[in-house]
Amino acid sequence: MAVYTQVSDEALAAFLTEYDLGAALSFKGIAEGVENSNYYLETEKGRFILTLFEKRVSAEDLPYFVALKQHLAARGYPCPSPIAARDGKALRTLEGRPALIVSFVDGLSPRRPNVTQCRELGAGLARMHLALADFAMERANSLGPAAWPRLWTGREADADALQPGLAEAIAGDLAAIAAAKPAALNLPRGTIHADLFPDNAFFLGDTFSGAIDFYFACTDALAYDLAICLNAWAFEDGGRDSIDYNFSKGAALIAGYESVRPLEAAEREALPVLARGAALRFFLTRLVDWSSTPEGALVKPKNPLEYAGRLAFHRKVETAEGYGA
Amino acid sequence: MAVYTQVSDEALAAFLTEYDLGAALSFKGIAEGVENSNYYLETEKGRFILTLFEKRVSAEDLPYFVALKQHLAARGYPCPSPIAARDGKALRTLEGRPALIVSFVDGLSPRRPNVTQCRELGAGLARMHLALADFAMERANSLGPAAWPRLWTGREADADALQPGLAEAIAGDLAAIAAAKPAALNLPRGTIHADLFPDNAFFLGDTFSGAIDFYFACTDALAYDLAICLNAWAFEDGGRDSIDYNFSKGAALIAGYESVRPLEAAEREALPVLARGAALRFFLTRLVDWSSTPEGALVKPKNPLEYAGRLAFHRKVETAEGYGA
């Protein structure tokens, strides 16, 4: 939520001469996206978002992300569409950073998604999976189960400091998921968003109007994407550190998804372990950020306990019906 | 450059029902303005900026700032125009903060203003002074000479830590300005912007397209506003801690101002002491921010030495000709 790289008006004017977008009419840094610098850019041809990629996004991955959005946009899926310069290339350089102009997507991110929005989001996720069915490029999930032991090692004390007994519970989650061998479950795979949280989804009223921020997208089990969304959309802060699963929202999200792409039997069966794995992935990356952020820093990292609460719920769920599927 | 208060989509939707602006189509926090939370807001009726006023802006002053912008906008001066709700009131409450929707002003802030832009800015400042000539409300300059001894007391060691000998030089500036009694110089007074730095001015190409961020506006000598702009627009970082006055830019700024509102003889005569006072005001407030910001904070305060460098220049200037007037 910050602008890391400043762009001078002169550098922007020179940059825009490579495009057919006319001159800039407005240019404002926006608080969107955690990893990159994003600008609202208005030119004589319309409204756009200019992104400068900061170091946390790997430069080798950028062509994949650009091609993915081009693929979705070409199929009419509502997402930021990369704008090519006159030489046909969309991915360029500005102020020493990889830079990309994309189309502007209307809509607002819901802070507390309602049941209708969860249903819409589920359908929007499934439409994304179908639109990407013939997307040929692949990218490994760098935050999949293989990465979790490395994230976890040496953090046991940090976890117990957050909540006594948490380290043992997390070790149990890791063992349970390893035993379930989710990678060997032979689930339908494809291109997934892998980070479709409410702040990466736009709505006009209750209607899904687009998805943004594809910088965790990768090739993985499609149902894992649904499991991520269940974690991101269907839990609520119950106060006093309690995290509650909202059954109506979760059921609506799954029903929305299945209205476009029905789950296979193996996917339904795997849903609890996938949901537990998704919660573990976000718990672990949040724990790493939490432990490595100095006290008193202005940007407060997100609390890992929100995902410890989700994990506590997932441990008790045995079937997809437990999520309302 | 931050968003301090979050606005939920539900709170925004409820807020907008009080206006004739239709529903929100887009809503993004923007990195503009240091003191307040600002959002890009697009509705069915167009583009706007929504500002939530944080604690550093005094709530009693807000009606003055709103009336000032209404006055300017009514005279066709390019600035954010307050949008009234259906009950006729523009200043409202959102998420527990005073809130204001204003019209969107096209243009870009120059990072390194050129000579043409300096001339345009001078003319734009003078047009603002003329448009405000019949603005009846008054507000004392809370950062005028009377406030400086309070800002300075106890900071001598901080100043010398920045640059050996600086404390003595600053004490000399305070004494020289007090001796000149700028308040008693009987200069034409009126409503001034008092903070028209390049990031508060918009241009389309080299044409001035508007001024924003009137939250230091007050009643003071008109020529003091020009002196502030000379400090903000006509100096350049010469490297190795040297700050150079760009005579061409300064002369253009003054000429642009005088093309709309010629300076009176007393104003020309006072220009050196006004410029020195303006530099001292920004040096002192930056020194306070510098001393009171903990080391390692993410938001780095601006370096007071940039204004110590300006003060060193102003000490040697004896007449307005020294600035190119």
C-alpha cells in the first residue's frame, strides 16, 4: 500500500511518447497492491493504471503475468488489460524499473463481503479458471507445500509467543498435509490466481466487475484457488481473537463456483485438506513478515493469528459439506 | 503521502446517498497531501477527490478552507471545487472524520519545474490573489514570525548537529527579521496560499492548470506568498549539500506574478526579508519534524538543510534585483 518509486513528470512524458495514448492529463500514486508502485494515469485516450515492479516481484516472472492478463482480456474476462506500446511490447522500463500500463477496471473492493458478493466471486473465480484453460504458460507455485518447511523452520518460538501451544498445532498441520500428499491427489490443475482476496476483487454494487493483482498466479490445483477464497472471503472476526466461519458465505462461494464449473468428486473430497493448506500458507508467510518487521514500524504486518484461527476451524472439518458444499 | 483513515465500501455507499452524484464506480486511496487521507472517487457523475481530515488540521479551520475554495471556484479559478450534498452542505462526516468531496483537477505536478512553468506559476499565484481580493473571511498565519521563537527554542543543538555553526546563523536570521519588523512594513495584505510548492500545483504541459491543498492558507502579506514560491520553485540542489538559486526561474516567477499584479514599491523593497523569513519558516518546521521523528521511521522527514542553504543565499541579497525582479 505504498508508492516506492517516484516517477517524474518529464520521465512520464518521455515514456508516453512510445505509446499511442496521447499526453498525460493526471498522474497520482495510489495505495493499491502491496508489492509494487501503482499510479492512476489519465491520458487523452482514457484512464489507466501504471505499475512499476519493485524488487519483490521476480523480473523473470513478469512476461508470464503479462501474458496471463493478455490471455484473460482477449477472452473478455474483466481484468487489467496490458497496453502495448507502438512496437507491440507491453512490458517496458521506467525510472529503472520494469513498467506496465494496463486498462482501468471499474469497481470497489468490499471490506465486509456479503453473501451475494461471495456467490458472485465464486462464479468469477470459476470463469477465470475456464478462461485460462487454454493458457499454455506454466509457473510453479513458489509458496506451495514444498516451501512450507523452509518458512516454518526456526519460527516455533515466534508462534508460541503469539499463542501458547501454537507451534505444536502448526507442526501437526504440516504433518497432516504431508500425509495427505495433496500434490499426489491427482486433482484437475490449471492456472490459478492464488491471491484473490477481497482487496483484489472489484464489485459494482453486488456484481463482480473484475480481478486484479495476478502476481501470485501459478499452475496448481484449481480447487486450491477455491480453498484460498474460502479462507479469504468466508471467515469473520468474531472479536476476542475468535475467527468464525460464515457458513452462508462459504456455501454461496462454493455454489457460485459450481454454477460455472462443478467440482469433481476428488476435488470435493480434497477440499478440507486444501483449505487447511491454504490457511497454513498464509499463516506462514504472515508469521515470517510478523517476525521480521521491527517494532514500531509504520506499516504493521497482518496478524498471523487470523490464520491460526482459520486453521483451528479447518482441523475439525472432515468433508466438503463442512464448508457448505 | 498516505491514507490514514480507511473507508469501507458500505460507509461510502451510505455517504453518497446524501449527494446527487450517483453510485461509486471506483475508489482508491491516493498518495497526495501530507496531512489528510485522500481518495480518488469516481461516480456516475464524474471524477472527484474525497478528503478525510486527520487530526493535524484543526476542525475549526475547515469552514474557512471550504469557503475559500468555493470562493475561488465561483470565480473560475482552477482549484478543487467543494461539492455540496443535497442539503447544501459540503463539509460532512465519514468514518468519524470531517469529510469533503471536491471536483477533480487535471494536471501533473512538476518534479523539476522549468522556467516557463515558473512564469506560469507566478501568474497563477497573482490570479489567485486577485480572485481572493473580495474574500471576506480571515485566518491568522499560525506559522508566522510570532510562532518562530517557540519553534526554535531548545533546537539549537539539533541545528548544530546538522551543520556546525548553524544555530548561531539561525539566531542571526531571527534577530534580523525581528529588526525589520516585516509585520509593520505596511504591505498589501490578503488571502495567501502559503504552501504553493510544486506538488501543490498542476500543469498540463507547461500551462498552469490548478492549485490544490489550501490547508495552510491564511491572511498575510501577498508578497510573502511570492517569497514562499521563490523558495519553493527557484532553488536547485547543486549537489554536495549546495543549494543554488536559479536566477532565470526566479526572475520568470516574479515576472509572471507582475504580469497580473505588479508589485508595489514597498513589496519590492521587502522581498529579501520576506524571502529570508519564508525560508526560516520552512527551516524551522522541518527542523521540528526532523528532531521529533524516531530514527528508522518509514516516512523520512524532509531535510532542514535544504532550507539552511536557501537562508545562506537570502542573507546576502539586499534588493529585489538580487532575485531578478
